[in-house]
Amino acid sequence: MHWLITAAVAGSALLSLPAAASRLNPPVLPLAVRNPYLSTWLGSARDTPWDKWPMFWTGGELGFSILASVPDSGLVYPLLGRPQDSLDVGGDYGYNVSFCTYVGATFDASTTNLTYSIPTPVSFAKSRAPLEVVISFLSPITPTSTLRQSIPASYVTVHVSGSFDIDIYIDVNGQWVSGNRASEIVWDFGQQQLGGGKGLKTWKIRRQTEQLLSEWRDQAEWGTLHFSAPSDVRHESGTSGLLRPRFARTGTLQNSIDDDFRGIMEHEPVFAFAKSFHLNASSSSSTPSSSSVMFTIAHIQDPVVQYASARGLTFMRPLWASWFSSVESLLAFHYLDYHNAFMLASNYSAQLLKDAYKSGAEDYVDIVALTARQVMGATSFSGTPDNPILFLKEISSNGNFQTIDVIFPAFSFFLYTNPRWLAYLLEPILEHTLSGQYPNKYALHDLGAHFPNATGHPDGRDEYMPVEECGNILIMGLAIVNSLSYDTGVAAGSHWSSMGSQSFDANPTTSAFSLNNLEERDGVFGLDDSWGGSTKGMKQAQKWVSKSYRLWKQWTGYLVDFSLEPDHQLSTDDFAGPLELQTNLALKGILGIKAMSGIAKTVGNDADYKHFKNISEVYVDKWEEFGVSRDGTHTKLAYHWYGSWTTLYNLFADSLLCFNLEGTSLATPQSQSTIDNQEQKPLDPPKHEKPKRTGFVPNHIYKMQSDWYLAVHQRYGLPLDSRHLYTKSDWEFFAAAVASRSTRSLILESVALWLNETSTDRPFTDCYDTEGDGGFPGINFMARPVVGAHFAFLTLGRACGGKAMEGLAFLDKEDGVKSEGGEAVDQIVFNLGTGAGEL
């Protein structure tokens, strides 16, 4: 199916996303971040943006520069990158290089805004205010529109406001299409009409000889960069050392194309646009006026990956190709759709701000905002509307493809934002394993040694984490099932789940979560239908689980045999090395068995439900006996390692899956089974009958761990375990989410302090030293999607029909802590418009 969605032409006044003032000062900020290969960051976020070139997530430079020229003063100002390196200084060249005032950066979940103040020319009256320039980078996160989220493109809008004229120049180079600076590149230039008298100009840059599905220093060696602008701007390609000085002298470009194809850094070819803003025709008037120009950057690949699917090794096309007949129609839609993308992204950011402030604090707002684009930046949408798929790269650690224990920490983000995307992440794992291409009885570690090649492990020799991966996927499986079960939108795990129709795709050949029912709501087309809810949710869950039930049961069988006392193996923290009898790992496996009882209940398999429920309850009692220290103050790193301790982050799943509510007045349909109530009771029960079980992992384990974290906490956070002083931020947030309010606040404040002071210079690392300068501990993780675990507070706040946190209220009773009211929240989000309820 191919069609072009008709979008309304965006208004001439393109407003920047009103990103709230950011409290934290991270070392790196996202600019254009959409997938593993369109991943551009500001690496000098604590300095001025012209100190360094923007970078790929690895730290490699990307040619991306912006200049401002003021014709009335002859001054040219670098705004982004180091275009000043191409300009002459100190002579009579018709211009002078100067540096404006950098006001600073603000950011939210989808946008980064860089603000500058350009001084008034000396020839003008002193009463005139400086001119403001805001460069707004929008990589929209749109939880109600998978179609839009699948588009590998970002917006860059330059806004100017003042009372004197200014010219803006922007260029990119070939480093966007190859990690090898010696690569030969070719380029083209095209124009298309958009309707309404508007048009689009596009530079198209690629390697001369593309290397399909290969990387160089993690950058793709195939695909085309499309750099677009409105038709009323000037364009030119040529050597950077010629174009930039010419613009500095003249304030414009020549609408010409250099057709001498060559290497990326051979007389460095750049691809430029220029726009002149005439803000005040009268030199005597000081009334400011505003204007803007919008550019788009898209990295188009087809295929996106190769994948060992049920039909064999397959070149997988991008999901967007199901809706758009050509790249040109995609680019046109994306450009014209700015208003809708902006509105959907703004809606998400506003709701995220409100929820984050309620569940954490102002610092937490910045942490989750900084996290969101990083998570999605590791993914690439593929498949078809019948069977959508979301592929994921294990960025920076080793490049594995669809690593289960990388999806697991990220799943908090997906449950909060759009649970269907989590289902799309698990789909290729389920399909591949069901097809018989993986020989082991436990869940695989990944679908391929290196992205973008999901060639599988037919020899079964993937990284050995059997208990880890079985536990992870079973926990995530039940989390998806639970997210489908709610009666009202307020009770849904995601704000956006209940939006849309309740139509159910009963076709047995399509996914339970197909995208065949895209809708129009409030004048916006291409929106997802509802996720679950009421009868539809039950039908979707049953359709999804029954297709792969034998796998879920097979993986659980492995955990029954091997999770209570895990042998010498790796956990997800593989960098710490293998270890036998790991307490935290065993708990994950036991929770996985417990999760299987919930999965069995979904399809009405009473026997399996009771069987796995009983086993998990016996195991968790033994686990407590094995895993808690002799003095009862903490859990040990390993059963046999006395004097050790561990961050028990897997405890998070007990609350998220509502196990802690069982047998209590807070029990929800997800956590309290009617099967239990149907069991026959003896007429004359024993006088010393065992008390009815409440919860799963006992409450005192939660309290014990929460108190312990206060004792072992360091300057920049909670160390992973007793072996080292380094931490993992993903597991810190899992642990803090199920701790007391005082413990949670302390951990959150420490991570915020670290973010402000760390010496790391790459996108948000999840592994760092908790002392010293908070740097890399010899493990250089960066830009990884595991930071999705930072959403743990938000996910838990909506879990179990909104009752999960109530089930943890006992943690704060001794301290007399009262929950915070929501009045201040509304004041903080007033400038972000409405919440989540409109689209």
C-alpha cells in the first residue's frame, strides 16, 4: 500500500517549541537524533556552540555549521560548528569575524533550543535592542503517531527577532554519510512543488560506492542524506574555504552546483543554503519584527537492516515506505507536517513535564527530557502495517542487534510513551525463535553480533546469559499484557493508550498490534488507534500470547530448572564478569516464573497458571533465605559471598507487574486472579492454617534495601554493588523507584549533581564513577537506549491502574512523609499548553 498523506501547508510563522527553562547543564545535548545513523549531538553544551563541531554519538565530528552576517556592520558571527576556521581574520576581506553572546540552551523531550544575542550595529541608535537568534532542533517524539515516529528526519528552524537585517547561512558536509573521511561522495540537487505557491529545495548526498548494510566507526556506509529548505532560500555547493568566505562578504549564495565529485575532505565540499531577513526597512525605526526559516535533515536507507525472519534472511524495508510511494513524497509530507509534528511532540513534552515533576522533582524533568530522544535514537522502524517491527542497536557497548537485556531497561520508557513500540521490539525475537533458527531452550541474547545484520546465532553460541534473558523477556511479556488491560483512560499505563478507536484486527495473519486502522482526530491524520482497553485489550492480549505461548512456557521451564541457584554465568552487567549464585539475577528469574503465571492466565490456561504461581512462591521464600545477609540488613551480591552487597534493581518488576498488591485491598484485575478464588475450600479448615499470602516479595525486603542504599550511597549516586564504585544510572532509577521517598530523592539529586559536574563528554552515559570527577570508569558507554530506565518513576506511577505506588506507601510511613500535591505542577506547565487529552 502506497499513498501520500495530504498535509496542510505550515503557516509562515513557525514557532519554536516552548522548551521550559532547563535546570541542569549536561555536557552533551541532542540536536538531530532519530535512529542509530541520524544521530547528531552538540558536544560542547557547556561551552559556546562554536567551540567544536557537532558530533556523531561516537564523538566523531560532523560538518554542520551555521553563520550569521549583519550587512549593516560587516560582521559575521559563527553560531554552530567551527565555520570560522574557513574565514580569514585580521585583514581587509570585506568582513570581520566576531562572536556574539551565547544566551544558552533549553531542551525538552523533543527539542533543543540554542539562543544567541547579536549586538546592534554601531551605526544604529543605541536605543535599539540586540537581535535574538534561536536555533531550534526538533526531533519529534509522537506517541500517538507511529507513522511520524518512523520518519528518519529532523527539523532545524532558525528564528530571528530584532530591528535590523541579518543573513543566515547553513551547511553540511559528507561526514553525515560515511565514517571514513577518505570516502568518495556524490551529490545531486532537486526541487519540487508543495502546493500553495511553495516549493522545496533538497541537497542529496551519498557515498559514490555504497557499502550496503555496513558501518565504519558505527556510521552507516549506505544511505542518502537529504538536506532540504524552502524554495525562496539561496543554495550553493562547493569548497568550504570558498563558500563560507563568499557568504561572509556578500550575505548570499550563487544558486550554483559544484559538479566535481570528490572525497569528503578533499577540498571539502559543503552543501549550503542562505536566507536573508529584512526585519526593518526603515533605518529610523526601532520596532522589532520576527521571522524564521525551516530546514529538514533526513537520512534515507532502504533497506534498513537484514533480518533472519521466518522466511529466511530478508532485506527489511523502512516502515515509512508502506505509506509513501517515493522519497520525494516522504520529504514533502515531513516538511508540510511540521505543525502537526510540533503539536504532537509538544503535547508529549508537556505531559512528561507534569508527570516527572509529580513523581520526582524539577531535576527529574530534565533527566527524562534528556533521555527520550536518546532511547528512540537507537531504533529503526521496519516491517509493514500488517506486521510492524522496531529494530534496536546496542549502541556503543558492542553493537549487538536486538539485545534483550538492553531492551529490558529501556522498556520503562516504552511502557510510558507507547507500549506498542515495546511489542514491536519483541516481535522479531519471537518470530525468529519460533521459526526454529535458534537451537537453545533458553531465550537468545541478541539477533546478531552487530547491527544492522540480524543474522542470528544458528550455532547457539551467542553471549551466555540464559537466566537473564529468560527473566527479562517474560517480565516484559507480562508488562505488555498488563498494559492492554484497563477500563478507563485514567487507568491506562500510558496517557495516550486510550486515544483512538476500539476496533480490533481479528485477521490471524496480521499482528495483534497492526497499524491498519490509522485515524484522523482533531484534524490530524495518520494517528494510531487505541492500545488495548476493555474487550479490545483482552482480544489483543490473547491473540498475541497464543501465537507464541509455547515459547513463553519453554523459557519458563528453563527458569524453573536453573533460576533459584544460577550457575556460573553473566548477568546484564556483563562488564563485571560472570558469577555463580547471583542474588539479583536469581530474583529476576523467579519473577520471570511468576510472570508466566500471569501470561498463562491471559489465555485461560488454569493448570499452567497454578503450576508456575506455586513454584515462584516456593522459590521466592527460598531466595530470601539464601540471599539476605546474616544480619538482615541487605541482600548479598551472591548467596555465598558474605560481606558483599548488591543493588537489587530487579525488585522493580515485582511492583511494576503488580505482584506486591496481591492479596491486598489494592489488588487489580491484573494482580488478583479469579482462578484463586475458584479453588475449593475445605469445610473445616485447620485451626493453624498458613496465613493468606499478601504480595510476592515481602515488604520488609523493600524496606531493608531502601535503608541500605542510604548507607552505601556516594557523591554521585548508588554504586552497582560492593565490588566497585561505579554505577549504572538505569539500575539506580529502577532501585530508587521502589525505595522510600527520602532514598529516591537522594539518588535523584546525586544523578542530577553528576550530570552537572561529570567529566564525560559523550551523550548521557549510563555507567560512571560515583566519586572523583564522575568520569568513565574504563567502561565507555554512551548514547545507549538503556537510559529508558530513567522513566521508572513515571511507569510505576501509572502501573496497576495507578495503584502501584500506593502499594509502596509503607516505605514512608515511619518517616511520616506525605505525598506532594499537584497544584504547583500546573503552574510549571502553564506555558506548555494543554496536556495529553487532545489527540
